Amino acid sequence: MTEADDGDDTVIDAPEAEGKAEAAANRGTPARKTTPRTQTPRTPARKPAAPAARKTAATATRKPAPRKPPATGRKKAPVVVPEPPKAPEGPVVLAIRGLGKRYGSTVAVENLDLEVRAGTFYGIVGPNGAGKTTTLSIATGLLRPDSGTVEILGSDVWSSKDSRQAKRSLGVLPDRLRLFDRLTGAQFLYYAGTLRGLDGATARKRSADLAEAFGLQDALGRLVSDYSVGMTKKVALAAAIIHSPRVLVLDEPFESVDPVSAATVTEILQRYVRGGGTVLLSSHSMDLVERICDSVAVIVDGHVLAQGTVHDVRAGRSLQERFVELAGGQAATEGMEWLHSFSD
């Protein structure tokens, strides 16, 4: 008997089959008929195709899936374009008309008009010497104009009859701080409050509230003369707010103030505006004005070149770019090619 490869089947030759038949006859048992099988050589096992080859073959025979027709009933979501902020609609609380001021032959402000409405955060921007401080000083009764009028809530700041009423509605942070710096912080705020008509108890309570808000609690017992520039600015701003005025006029309120304190001051002023107050401030920081103000005026050489909502004045650009365009800053650098020829 011969085994073919390692398979389980047994191949029986013809002579061996005949012998089995005879043996079965001798035992009396009918022999099972056995059909001789022809031995067929096995085909060698096919090696599996390489993965790349199988993938290529499958790709070649696979038909691309039919594309689905575009959906007809589904609509694209509309693009929502935010509307520009509306111009303030409150009553005019500060009106400057035909303002003029000269220092000798130098024109500081000429025929300047400005309107600030209630409940607005109004910014004034301009280069150095543009007339910002002159305008704010005249508006708050600190500097007499040569011409023009300034009205606060309908009362003329420079009228002998209305000036007291107009100034009572104002809170002022001037450019050049002139504080009673031989007083402690607590004494200074108490003095500012009583000067504005508050009783002693109310002045002390508000002084404590403002000191906490501005982070001046630990400095109230120290002389103002020992304050840093930023602390002096904060205590002066607290004094401007203590009597809860209708209008705040602030000249560079964030100058020399650290970022943390600036954020605190911004929050206090925004809360004041949300409550119905009005802020008019000047600043050299275009980013700050663009971020916190809803209206702005650009003053150059004593004239208002643009005013309105920040959105309208920007005209699709950043306030910085628009300001440089109006102030002529880009043209000022032309003709300075020598700046790139370095001297060794």
C-alpha cells in the first residue's frame, strides 16, 4: 500500500484488489467491489498573492459607486451678517459749538463742534498737539474759550447764571493732576465728596467703596504724595466719580495705569455707562477706544475730521488705520530713503 503525499486517502493497486476478493470468497463473505483509482498528481498549492497585488486586482475589478444626485429639498443656511451698531439716540448731554482757542499766534482749536449723547462711551483721538486737552479743559470749565459755547444738560458752562448747575453734573479727570497730595488718600476722597455736597457719612462710605473697587484699601492711610503715578491716577478718578455725576470727562484716564488696574477701571466705567451715565475720554490708544467706545471723534490741528459711531468712522478698516489716514501719518515717512542707508 502506497501513501500519496501526506493525504488521508489510500490508493489500492489492482493485484491487491484481486487478493482481497479471493480472501473474502474463502470466508464466505461477498467481496466488496473495489474500483481501482487512478492516482492523479496534486497541483502545488498556490501561494497567496502579495497584498499590493490583491489590492490592485480588487481595485481594477471594482466599479465606482454611482454618485448620489444632489439633494433638492435641502437649503443652505443663510449667512448672517451682523448689523452695525446704531447711533446713540439719547438726548444730547454735552454740546460744543463753534469752539475756538488761540495761544498767541498758535491755533489750538478752531470752529470745533461736538455732540455727546446720554448713555454713550465717547472717545476723542488725535495726535499730540491736536487740541484734545484744550477741548476737554474748555468743556469742563478749566480753560476759558475765545469763542463758542459749551452746554452740559442745557446749562452753559461759561455763563455766570448756569455755570454752577453745569459743573455740578460733571466729574473731571484733568490731564495735569493737581491734587492736595499732603492729604492721605482717605482725607482726599472725603474732601472731594464733601466739596461736591455729600454729607460726611456718605462721603466716608463712598470713599471706602471706591477704594475697594480701585484696589486702594491699603493706601488710604498714606499721603497721596507717596503714591505711584498709577495710584495717583486711580485716586483722582475715584474723586471724580464720588458724587455720582451725570457726565464724566476724562483726559487720558489709562495713562501710566497697569493692565490689571486698567481692566478694573474699564469695568467700573462700563458699569457706570450701563446705569445711564456718559463718559467722554481722550486717549492715544486706538485699540482701547475701538474696544470700549461706541462713538468717536478724530481731531487733527484743532478740527474735527470725523465723528460718529466707531463703526462708521472706521469705514471698514481698523480705527488705527483710519486715524493714520486722516492724520496724514503715512505721507510723513515719504522721502526718507536715507533711513535705509546705514552708516558704518
